[in-house]
Amino acid sequence: MKKVLNFALYDFANSAFTTIIITFIFSTYFAKQIAPNPVLGQSYWGWAIGATGVLVAIIGPILGSYADKKNFTEFFIKLFTIICISLTTLLWFSKPSEKYLLFTLIVVALANFFYELSLIFYNSILKRISNTKDLGKSSGFSFALGYIGGILILIICIKVFIDNEVLPFGLSLENSENIRATSIVVAAWYLVFSIPFLFSLKKKINNKIEVTQNNIKKIKDLIWNNGLNNLGKFLIARMLYADGLNAIIVMGGIFAVGVFNLEIKDLLILSILMNVTAFIGAIVGGYANDKFSSKSVIIFSLLGLIISSSIILFVKSQLFFLIFAAINGFFIGPIQSASRVFITKSIDENNQASGFGLFALSGKLTSFIGPLLVSTITYIFNSQRIGFSSAIILLLIGLLILLKVKKTNLDYL
């Protein structure tokens, strides 16, 4: 249980980076106060994050294969975590001026790059910290704790540094010191709550591994055997439903504001509400994962997400939107958690980092397609509701491909 708790605390720790830096506070600060205007700011930010995603997709599988071969998984987790935390602290120097535009983009892009790389090796540890029969519960618990971490750090940063007349540590509103200080808070949070996991990491005893095998051939053999094998089919399915999921997450705020006229405070409530239901969903989905199978949980959750998202397209009131958005959150948690478990169960322990390198590729290489499709369809039909429906289509196609994927051998034990 201690291993699982340490593992989950790392999720609790790193959620601060994505919540505050990438998604909410610092991204908004960059768009409004550093970039020439919010439109360009949103574009620059999106391009920087998108570029790092593509790099991770390309480098991840090769680096994962190398880590498996050289037994570098623990080293890479520690190294990439410390680099990401260190880079995050540099955002304190991102003053509200166009002079700091390039500096901020470079720092954020590099920090996000190393954050995403760290996740490849973090995910690959799951099989080592949990019993096979409890993989679902362990994965679900860590995701759940991550959602809670995101909520807590968001509330702390807003209440202490933004929505507060008396700022702590002698900070002032001048040069946006209060906003810039959130980067230091994130770095400290990330470091402190990562320590139990990082210090618990021990280099595994290497079993016999074919050290002469070419990295590219090794990656190919994981997904191809006279055609796409079961893992390859799953990664294609996951790529599509992840694109749809990404579109819902990335474009959901814009959809909420444009269609239901939500204000900033309403968006905060929505974020907290969805994180709470995602927390519940991750816990429930974790137990269901161990009782049934990863595939069954993903299929059920995708069906739930497709139905609730479809209903959102037709509801008129803010109340019903919030209710079904919360239901969406409930299904998002199990999809993410069960997908990680499926990969863990599909690959032997000596190839876990390679497998999660491919997992990163399936989640990042085409991650731009969902938001791009929603934006394009919205523009063509001049309707946010019709545009948002394209995300549901991606979920549906991913689901149809997933139906052809077999359960892992471990699901039958």
C-alpha cells in the first residue's frame, strides 16, 4: 500500500504543473499580459505546447526502448522531474511585457517537454508497485489523487495570490508579481509531494534482456506481427478516442462560454465540479477494472461520454449543461486510468517503458486533430454545437475500433 500511495502522490504533485502553468493561470497571464493580444497569445501558447507534444511522440518510444535496454527508467523519472521543476521556477522572471514573450514560450515548452517525458517512465512503473489483481485500483487511485491535487492547488493559487487584497510574502500587483509567484508555488508543490515517490524508486534487478536488438525493430515488434497486433489496434483506437477527449477538454471552456455564457467564476466552478466527478469516476473505474477488464471499462466509459456529450449539444440551460458536464468528468477518469492499465497488462515488465513510449505517441502525435476538427467544423457551419459534435464522432470511431481489440491475457486470470 505504501508503494501505491507514493506512486499516487507523484500524480498529486505533478497535477500542479498542468493545472496552473499549462491550463489555467499562467497560460491566461501569458495571453493577456505578455503576448501582443489574447488571440495571438492563445495561438503562440497552443503552438508551443503542440510542438512539444509532437517531439514527445517522436522521441518517447525510442527513449523508452533505450531505458528498458539500459535499465534507466528510475534515472529518467528523477532527471526529467527535476529539470521540469527547475524550469518552472524560471517563469518567475516572465514579466508582463512583450520582451519576455520568447523567453516564456521557450521555458514553458521545455518544461512541458520534460514533464511529458517523465510521465512515460512514471506510467511504466505501475506494474512494479502493484499486484496484478489490483492494477486497476492502483491506477485509479493515482489518477483520483491527481484530480484532487489539481483542485487544491488551483483554489490555493486563486484565493491566496489572485483573489486576495492582502498578498503574502510582500508581493505586490506591480509587474504581476502575484501571478508570477504561482510558478514558484507550483515548483515547490511539485517537488515536495514528489519526494516520497522519487526516494522510493529503486533500480530493478534486470532480467535477461536482448541488449543487441535495434530500438526501432523492438518498437515495431511490440505492435506489428504480419499486420497490426492486438496492442497496435488498441493504440490506434486510443489515438482516436484520445483526440476526441482532448478536443472536449481543450475546447470545452470555449464552448461553455460561447454557448452557455459562462463567466470566469462559473468556469472555475465547472473545473472543480468536473475534477470532483473525475475523482469519483477514477476510483469507481479502478475497482471495475479489476473486477471486469480494462477494455470493458473503457467501452462503458466511452459510451457514457458519447451519450452525455450528445445530450449537451441539445440542452439550453446552464444548469443542465453543468449537470451533464459533471457526468462527462465521471467518465473521463476511468478512460484515462483503464487505458494505462491496458498497456501495463499487455506488455511484459522488461518492455514497459517502450510500451508507454508508444502510449505517449498515440496520445500526442495527432492530438491537434480533435481541436482542429472542432474549430474547422464550427467555422464552416457557424455553429459551436455542430462543431463540438465532431469530437463525439472521434470518440465513436475510437470505440468502434476498440470493439475489435481483444482483452489482455491477464484479464482472464
